Amino acid sequence: MAHISIFVGTVNGGAERLSDDIAATIKQAGHSAAVITEASLDDIKNASNILIVTSTTGQGDVPSNLAGLYYALNSSFPMLTDKPFGVVAMGDRSYGDTFCGAGRSFDELLRDLQAKPVGNRLEIDACEDFEPWPVTEPWLKAWLEKLPG
Ligand SMILES: Cc1cc2nc3c(=O)[nH]c(=O)nc-3n(C[C@H](O)[C@H](O)[C@H](O)COP(=O)(O)O)c2cc1C
């Protein structure tokens, strides 16, 4: 059984609703999960498995409820060596180059901190996927299967 800490970045609540569905599915699969909406540096340092679920705001920016964690990681740069992680990025392709910018930034930062990517980042385009769950569910099931241990 794995414990997964889900770090949510949201402006209008979509990523939080998706995180709740993700947590319910993780529990149904026999694991445990916690959804964290106001994360501290210790939350991520102490996490066994990290799942970032974030929308993008501004011009490729991390939502403010998750931005504090992003900047704290970037400035204090704690090594997260071999800590398994995944990223679910919600965005809108009509924003062009900044599509899913927050999820992409987190993915890059966690790799820089030597955390261990499990599978590929999921990018959800609000223009195409009006409901995020149908694309997230198969991704999540595959991600759980790839999780070490
Ligand atoms: C003001 C604003 C700025 C946005 N900027 C971007 C962006 O730069 N890139 C992107 O991919 N999506 C962008 N989006 C789209 C959101 O990330 C997308 O609609 C997401 O599903 C919202 O999730 P939330 O309800 O959790 O905030 C923006 C949306 C708003 C309202």
C-alpha cells in the first residue's frame, strides 16, 4: 500500500474537484491519499509519493495557493532524491505557449530536485476535454501501477 500526497493548485476549484476524484480512486485501489490545498515545504519533504494536480493562471503561472510551495522549493532547493512523483496539469490550449505552464514548471523543478518521475505528465486541455475525469482515470490507473513498491 502506498500513501500519496496530492498537492493542489487551483483558482476556480476545478483542480480541487479533480483531486477529490483522484483521492477516491486511489483509496478504492487500496492505497491512501491526502489532498493538500495549502502546502508547506515540510509536507512535500515528508511525502512518500507526490502527485501535483494544478491548473495554470495568469500567463503560465502557478495558482497562488500552490505558488508559495513552488517558490519555497525553488529558493531552498531541498533534494527530493528518488521520491516518486507525477503531474496532472490542467490548462487551456488557447493560451498558446503558456499551455499548462504551472504543471510544466513543477515537473521541471521536481526533476531538478532529483525526484523520480513516474510516467509522463498528463496535460488536460479545457478546450477539448470539457470533463477532466475521463482522461484522468486511465492515466491515474497506469500511474498507480508504475509506482515503485
Ligand atoms: C485568468 C486565467 C488565466 C489562465 N491562464 C492560463 C495559461 O496561461 N495557460 C493555460 O494552459 N491555461 C490557463 N488558464 C486556463 C485554466 O488553467 C483552466 O481553465 C483550468 O481548468 C482552471 O482550473 P481551476 O478551476 O482549478 O482554476 C487560465 C484561466 C484563467 C481564468
